[in-house]
Amino acid sequence: KAGVTQTPRYLIKTRGQQVTLSCSPISGHRSVSWYQQTPGQGLQFLFEYFSETQRNKGNFPGRFSGRQFSNSRSEMNVSTLELGDSALYLCASSRNRDTNSPLHFGNGTRLTVT
Amino acid sequence: QKEVEQNSGPLSVPEGAIASLNCTYSDRGSQSFFWYRQYSGKSPELIMFIYSNGDKEDGRFTAQLNKASQYVSLLIRDSQPSDSATYLCAVNLSGGGADGLTFGKGTHLIIQP
């Protein structure tokens, strides 16, 4: 069974640009969450999508947005990139939103903003 | 502000010994607790999750939860060099974490051959 797939693995962008990251969840998983990981702040929750609807959002500015498609695949967009957006962006999927559905992470997209 | 605290380490344990990793959390309403392992340059990998007070065992791993003390731990028996990694504790108010896990910053574990 394939795991969570994220593309691309690496990205280099310049300040002010925008970027789109993609995530394909484990087959049968309907919830997709996004996290940002930096050395200083650790893993921080960005948002979660279920049935094409954003269900929860972390404490990030509106430059960070996402969406989910009918096949549960998800994209995350960051506009007007800042140097501080350099991080590992992790997508995680779970079968649904109940207690017995822990998160499984993809390999991440490492974004570098110059 | 929900907080999850872990000792950053490094925690050095001889091969074959028991490694004990600890985590405290601030939100008394937390209901689900997770341990993830993260190798350098890799993504977090789920090891165990626990919802009820007490112990939960899976192979060489045992998770222990004490909600009254707001404390969760992970024991690794017969530690192997391949267990060397950063261990992340995560908590959630409910469910499996889809509505947002709060992570600690991790404990760096080193198993010495």
C-alpha cells in the first residue's frame, strides 16, 4: 500500500513569489493535514481538509492556503513568500477524523526561500 | 496556549538497555497521545498512540499515560543503534489528530553500540 506522496521534494523560490505543494494521501484516507517544520518552532499545524472542506486551521497568516479535491488529493499554496517560510512542509493523511485514525506523514517538501 | 514539553536531549543509552522518553502536556482536556520517530532528513513515522490511562505495549515499545499528572512516556526495551532518532510526542484534544496535533520539539535519542 503506497504511503502519502508529496511533490515536489525540493523547491527553491525567491521572496515575493508564490508556491504550490501537492499531496496524495494513502488510498482510502479522506483527511489531509498540513504541517510546517522548522528547527526553531518544530512541527506546527497549518490546516486540515476533509471532504473538500477545511475543517481546522492553525495560527498562520492568510498567505497560507489550501484545498482538497474530490479524490482527497490536496494542494497547499503560499503566496508572497518570505525568508521565514523556508521549512519542511509535511502532509499527513488519516482514514477519517475519529479516534482510531492516527496521522501518517509523507516525506515532505523542503522549501527554500532566497 | 497548548504546550507539549520534551527534554531535547541528547539522551544517550547503551545498546540493549531501556530508553525512557518523557513528555508533559498543558491541556488537561487532551484525549489522544502519539509518539512519532523521526530520523534525520526524514519525515515523522508513527510508533504508537494511546488514549487510556495505563500502559500500551507493541513489541519493544511501551507507551505509558497518566492523565492526572498530564504525563506520557515511551519506553524502548533492548535498544538498538537503529533506534537512534528524534522522538516526537504529540497530543490532541480529541480524535486521531486530524483536527491538529500539538507536537513537542522532540528528544534526540542516541543508542551507543
